[in-house]
Amino acid sequence: RLVNSGYNKPALITSAIGAVILFVICGYFTVFGANSNIVKKLTYAKDAEEIFMEVYESYTAGNVGGENNAEYFSSEKLFGTSLVSQNGFGVFTDGTFTYTVSENKIIPHSGLDVNRTAGNDILPPENTKFVDFIQGEDYVAAVFTGTECGFVKLQKGEIVFTAIQDGSLCDYSVNDGEISFGSVYTPHYTHNFNASDINEYCPRLGKNEKTPVTAENIALGNSSGCSFAVWGKYSLADGSVISAKAAIGNPVYAGADGICALNFRDKEENEFGRIIKLADEITSVKTDKITLGASGNGVSAFLTGNQIIVLDENLEEKCILQNFAQTPSGMKFEDKVLLLNGGDGIFSAVNCADAANPALLETQKENGVVIGDKAVLFNVDDKIEARLMTLENGEAKQTAVYEKQLAAEEMPTVELGNAEQMAINGENCAFSYRYFDGVSVVSVCAVFGNETSELTLYDDRTGYSAVFAFENKLIAVSSKGAETVFE
């Protein structure tokens, strides 16, 4: 029986790995050769007792793990070669109800007028926050993370169901009506239990109510920790669990594609890392200790000390990146571009489409909103400029532009709306801004694309508080109510 009067997680620090291909982030790279370090030694548990024994041995040895996991982070969105800073999430609709959203709550509105609420506010599960939103054809899904992660599906102003998974979110992806989550979970071992009490030590997930991942789907970790990398796949339609697997040990990262990274100890207490692909047969790659991870679209990357190892979908090592401008505090892939995050946001982007020959992507930072394969980018230095952009084969192309020149004394007073006041519908964009003309506060909703027009309010109590797309229309909301600005 496992006995403990308190909860204590020992600190574990990670370090480095030998170079194969040296890629210098400042703009050039040198090829040293190729290598493969794939091993297949990890196995799934036969029963819950095997999991329990790993928990017991790891915990009594002080090897809990899971405290240095690579948590999901929001940052600039990559659009072509632009890193777009977006303020807020936007306004969403299921075709009947409209939703204004934030990290802490979702407010449903019946119809199009977001000045009037309908029903109760929708809150994330306790000790979590909303981090992203998915616009479906007739639903809205809200992704959350904290002590647990998952998504809430909304229709007609109410929660249809909640898919919940133990652990803090590392990564998620949406594909063909399915949504997958990778999380890192440390059970709170605070009282006595035995091998039959699987709820106490196995990770759980499910629709509305969590149930343990079966032992036969949990990879053993050789008593190197009693935390878990968890991977769950769910139906967006009904929230049912399509697949669920986990790995026990000292996890650093869990990807939405079933690729995860854990640190282990050998008999001499030396720590090393393993990159693991959870599938019917477990494939793993031994490395030095790992501190960060990222994966997706058939490529993965892991920080070991001062360098990053890049692998393909088969976990074949392809290259090493190093000589960064700063040590990354976070990493993620957008498509096959690896984004390195630091104290001031994304500081480097590496195109890993050809993982053996990565290329530094020259990027520029912009303000705006990204919606699928379209974006609107803003500049208000010497005039108000908005550019509507479309992605074509990965390249951002300008399809329309809005420009307005104000008086020199008016420009410093310009305030652009946030994501809730910007919307794209087809080839048209609407956004709001306001400024002081010396007499009044002028609120403007500008429409540009196939057509160009402006709506103007003077000293309005709210200005244009929301702009959003609905069916084939663009809707603007002010204190006067909802108004169609384009159809």
C-alpha cells in the first residue's frame, strides 16, 4: 500500500545531446552526417498492478516527475512570413446564438445583438481557463487547460458536452472531425490506496465524466517517475473517445499526435530522455535529458541542453539546431514551421518541411487577426492602413487594402479594436477603430474588399463594440444594436 501524508514533487533538471547536423540560428548551417538511435524496448502494461508497482517504486524513491512539462502557450500566429499578434479571440456564432468570449467566460447572445445576453455565462471547468476557440458550421468549441484540459461544445447558447482529460495541455490539433489532446498529468498522491484503486493513479479522460485509461494502453517507464504523458482523441460531433493512451515516467511533453517525451534514470541514477511514439507498437528514441518538445504534421523537435533535435514521422533523427539567440522557453509547430518562444514572444522560426535541410524563415511582426487562410494586418504609424491577406500555397498575398489619412494631431489618438471588433467574410473585411477629432470621439466601422464603405458614430456610448461574420453578412454592433454592414 502506498502511504503518504503530503504531496511533494522533487525538482528534475535536464541537459544535452550530441550533434548530428549543426544548424546555426543566425543564418547558416553545417552538415556533419546522419545517425539513427531508434530502439524498441518500452512495452504497455499487462494489468493495473504493473502500473501500481511503478507508481510505488517511483514514489518511494522520490521520483514523481512532471514538474518541468512544456505547457501549451498562446503566441503570435504564423501567417506566411508574418508573426501576427492578435488581441483577443473574436466573436463566434453557431448560426442561432452569438458568443463573446474571454479566458474566464463565454457569454451567449440570442441572435445577432451582442449587447443583450441570453442565458447564463459559460465558465471553464474549475482551475482551468479557455485558451482557444473553434468555429464549426453549426457549433462553437472552446479549448481549455489548467489542472485538466479538453473542450466544451456549444450549440444554441448551451453546453452540449464537455470532453475532459487529466493534466495540463501541451498540444492539441483538429483534423477531419476529430480533436486530439496531449497533456502531462501528475496524480495527487495524498492518501492510502492499493492496486485496485486505479482512479487514484491512472490518468482519466472522457465525455462529461472521466474514466481511467486502461492499463493495456499505458506504456511502462521502468520506475523513473509516476507522472503521465497522456494522449486522447475525441469526436467533435459527439465527444466520444476514439483513442486513449499514456506513458508513465517523468514526462516533459505530450503531443496531439501521440508523440511524447519523458526523462528516465538508469541504474546509476543518470538521467536520459526518450522520445516515444504511442501506437499499437511503441517506438522510442533515446536521447540526453529533454526540456521542451513540439510535434505535428509528421515532424517533431526536442530541446536537449542548448540544442534541438529534429525528427521525422518515423522518429528518424534528421538534424540538430543550435546557436539560438536565446534559450527557448517554449516551442510549437505551425504546419511544419518550428516557432521558438522567448521572453518577448516568438524570436525564431525554422521551416522543417524538409527536416534534413531546415531553413531559417525570415519573419516580420504584425498586428491583426488570423482567421483560417485569411488575415487582416494593420499599421497606424502615419495613416490607418488595413491589408486583407490570403494564403496561397503557404504564401501570403494581399487581396484588398483600406487606407485613411487623418490630420497629424488626430493620428496619435487612434485606437484599433481588438479581435472582437474585426471580421473577415469571403473577400471582404470589416473592422472598427476610433479617434478624437478635437471635438468628438469618432467611432468608425470600415468595410473593404469587393466593396468599400464606412459607418460613423459620434460620442457613442459603446462605439462599435463587436464586428463579426454571420452567414454571408458582416455585422457591426453598437449601442444602437446590430447592423448589417455588408451582405
